[in-house]
Amino acid sequence: MFKLTLKKLALSAGLAAMMLPTAALADYPEKPITMVIPFGAGGSHDLNSRVITSIIPTYLEQAMIVRLTPGAGGQKGTQEVANAEADGYTLLFTHNYVDMLQQYVENLPYEPLEDFVPIARVNYAPIGVVVRADSPYETFEDLVAAADKEPGSIQMSHSGNWGALFVPAAQIMKARDISLNLVPYKGGGPALQALLSGDADVTMGFPSTLSSQIEAGEVRVLATAGTERIFDDVPTFAEVGVEGDVGFMHRVLLAPAGTPDDVIATLTSAFEKLVEDKTFSGMMGRLNETIDLLDGPTYQKMREDQAIAYSELVEALTK
């Protein structure tokens, strides 16, 4: 009788364990996490992610693996994560234009504000307009003058329609009433390579993708986003007649909606520790990148504001 009672107890305990939520059975994360980047190799997201994933395992006790999934202007990788299980093991490292703008220019099979939850905005970066060092365009005004003289003759490589390079280019063309021939590539890295190889006359890029070329004297920066100069001898967009919120990319980590709160909290805590890590700050400094963490709820409010602003922007650029 006593043995039978023990068997019954063991069976009851087993059934109870099977009925418990997965989170109660194992602490997250119990296996590597995949960070999907919806862009090609060599772009600023790729470079930033390599720094992040080299250090954050210290604070998660699991590896974070980068998976580059370019295509469809960033939507191939984005849709993959939108359809992924909401368990914290498949995350999206994207930016504001793909996240909040493309819903106004594409019929998306998901709702950005409803189907994703932000974990953190890691940083933001101001874009720059660049040409090869041997380019005939010594200044931004040289580029504008050439575009005025022969509209559409200047080839500008970018990272995909309505992406982080395309949108500021469209805004610049509208602000200065010029026409450039915008040629899409699968990411900022390939767009920069098109410039360096001579397939494009001009492109745009962020500090992490341009730093080595600037130091090597391979490219010339003609103007940078914002109202404050990044380089002493390079004018800002505001100085060359391009006003407003033009050319700032926010790098953000998103999870599928429905991801458990404790999983989000674990990831948020890891990123809070990451940005305080001296090795991380040193590596980001060598990329000439900022560190400016915003938590999920704070960035969610920014996303909602972006949704309104980008709706108005697309209407203004396409009418």
C-alpha cells in the first residue's frame, strides 16, 4: 500500500509539472538567442550588432547569434520575426524607417505597433552624404549644382526603397529641389561598396560604416545630419538648407508581441548592464557610435510619435 501511494504521488507530481508554464520550468534564456537583422552584411546594424553580441552573453549567460536576412527593403527579416514564436529566442534588430515608415508605402502582413514590442533603443546615428575622395564634388553645393545642371545624371546608391538612406535622400532632394538617380542595394554596406567601386557617384552612411574609409582617405563627407557639426570642416544639413528631423536612424531591438513580461525584463536588464560595460563603450567609441539607451516603454511612445510623423512625411514626399 505504501509503495502504491508513492507511485501515485510521483505520477501526480509529473502531471503537475507538465501543466506548469514553460517559464516556471526553466529560467530564460536556456539556449542561444537569435538576433535577426533585416539588412545585408557590412552595414551599420551589422557592425553594431557584432559589438553587442560579443559582450551581452556576459549578462544573459547565453550566446546571442546574428542572422542577416536582407530583402524586400527590410521586410523579409522583419516578417520572419513577426511570425516567430513569442518566446524571446527570436528578436529583431532594426531601425525606425523599416519599423514605422514602411507601413505607409507597403501592404504589410502585420501591424507594427501591435505585433512588436520594443525591448530597447540602443543608440541613434546621424547620417552623412559622402563621395569618393577623387570625386569632382568638393562640397555639398558642388553636388547640388551638378544635379541642377543635369537632373538624374548623378547615381546615388542607397540601402533600399524607403530605408535609412533612401528617406533622407528623398528629403534632401525635396528641400533643395534637385533630382538624383537613386539606385537600391541590399543594405548600407553594399551601397558603400558601390560608391567605392565607382558604380555610384554618391551615397549616404553612418559613422560606423564610414570611419575606416574616412581615416584611409577614401571618401569625403559633404554634409551631416542635424544642426551640430560632427566634423569641424563639414557643414550640417541645417547649414545647407535641409531643415528638420532628417537623417537620424534609431537602432532598436524588438520582440514579437506576446513575449512574456519576465523575458522582456531579463533582456532589458541585460542591455542596461551592457551600456555600462567599459569594453562595450570602448568598442562603440572605435566605431564612432553613440550609446543612448531608451527602455521599451519610453521608445514605444517614440514609435507612436514616429507613426504620425512618417505618415505625414510619406504624404508630403509622394504627392
